[in-house]
Amino acid sequence: MMGRTYTPVAVSVIVPARDAAPTLGRTLRALSEQRFSQPYEVIVVDDGSRDGTSAVAEGFAPLVRLVRNEDDHGPGAARNRGVVAARADVLAFTDADCFPTPDWLAHGFAALRGADLIQGRVDPDPAPVRTPFDRTLSVDDHDGFYQTANLFVRRQTFDAVGGFRDWALERPHRWSGAADRRRGRATRTPIGEDTLFAWSARRLGARSAFAAEALVHHAVVPGTIVDDIADHWHWARDLPGLVRLVPELRKHRLHRRIFFNAWTAFDMALVGIAGAAAMRRRTPLLAAAPYGWRIVREARRYNRYRAPQWVAAAPVVDAVTFAGLLMGSVAWRSLVL
């Protein structure tokens, strides 16, 4: 019997998907409408979904090939399985809640001519009206956190690294087991497997570049203050662990090698409030002024109905984030504030 023959493809697009039926159709429609002159394929890895994710993917055959995991193995493991099924020497990654623009593949593929690893630009979906507690993603550089919402890599580089590692799932009694009620999922997605992969590649000599023209839009997922608090608590507790595995982040992403953000001034505000309470004087409260100004400035993004919600909620969310970073710093033995 003759073996089955395959049409050569220039790019294999890998899309891990778990309980992604509400958004996957739009993702695959965007991928089917790419203005790319060379043949390409899309591989959807259904990572233990309990909804109609597989049925959505099957509706886009033959462009889309479906790979199924009976159980949830994690996004990194799902991508690795997709690569095993892929036929191209160029691998492109996006997610089931992302919507590539029509020239995404063309620009990402072209950018690889001078690099081995390409981080593409990610902007929030411009259609929804933004609220203080929605969740989305923005990426505008490649010298810090990498995101597989929009990532291109040569297969040779992928093989040299050994694929993605869902390092946060390796921890006993992992924190990611909490429910993600915003998306209706029984467990949350671990963080940082994409950043660990990219920096592992760079350590091996891979050339990294940023492609602003290779644009993907990320879904804007609405939620409440409770959802926002849960999201920040989730990633803040694991971030110190990621920094321990990728110490390059201290130079390229952390302010003064310790602070996650230079602009929140939340730490200074805490010191000022504590000082005022200890000294029973108001002068130390001046240390909280930069933080207060930041809250007011950010509130201007919202209308008069949403702005008061932001002003009231932001200190609570920042306090939870700070507590999560402290807890994670102790657990992972890696200080991040």
C-alpha cells in the first residue's frame, strides 16, 4: 500500500483550545481569510474541552486539522502535541480567543527572514466598549514577556529548546487549580510557559525580533471586580516563580530588578499610610500622592458611570496583587514586588 501524501505547507498554525467554543469560530474564520500567497495549515488541539470546541474546529476542515486530548494537559503540552502533528518548518502560534488580522501570516513569515523567533503585536479587540474589570492582552515589544497569542518560530529552534514547559503545573497542589469563572472553566490557565520558552531559545542563540505589522486582536472578556481580583491574585502568586526561571526579566522587565511596575507607586503609598499611622502625623501621607494621581489619571479612560467604579476598586485590586506577589516571593524564593 502506498503511503499517504501531503501537500507541502509553508506555515503550520497551532491553536490550543479548551472550552473555547464561544470564540474559536471567529479565530478560525480569521485564519481562513489570511492573505498569504503560500499554502498553510491550522491545527487545533482540543485540550480536554467539555463544550463544543471540537465541533467548531471540525467545521473548518480541510484547512483545520483537529487533535484531541481527553483531559486537560495544559497549554504548553497542547502546543507541543500540535507541533508533532505539524508539517511545516515555520510554526505560528495564536490562541482560541485571538483574531489575527488578514495579513498576519504574511508579515510574521516575512519577519522570520532575519530572525528565529518573532513576537507579533497584540492589541485588544477594538469593537467592545472597555470596562474597568474586563480582561484582555496587549503586546508591543519582545524584550520581556513573550505571548503565544502571536508567536512565530522556526521548527529547528523549537526542537532545540524541546518545546513548551508548563512549569507552574509541576508544583504540588498547584495554584492554577482555582476556577476561572469569568470564562466558565473549572481550572485556570498557568502563566509563563511562553516566556520561558522564548528566553530558553534566546539563551541558545536564537535571534529574536518584534513584528508590529503581524497584528492579532485579543478578545475583551467582561467581568466584575471579583473576577479582576481573582485574575490578579492568580498571576501574582506565580510571577516570582517565572522570574526565578527567567532571571533576564529582572533586567528587561522589572523596575530596579524587583518591582513589577514602576508606575503604580502602590508600595510608596503603603509606606506613607503606615508612616502616618505610626507617627500620628499627616505629612507622610504625601507619599501616597503619586498613587492617587495615577488612579485619577487612569479613571479618565472611562465614562462618568465607570470612572467611580475604577477609583473605588483599583486600590483593592492593587492591594491583592501586592499580597499575591509577597506570597509568591516567599513560596518561590524569588523577590518580586
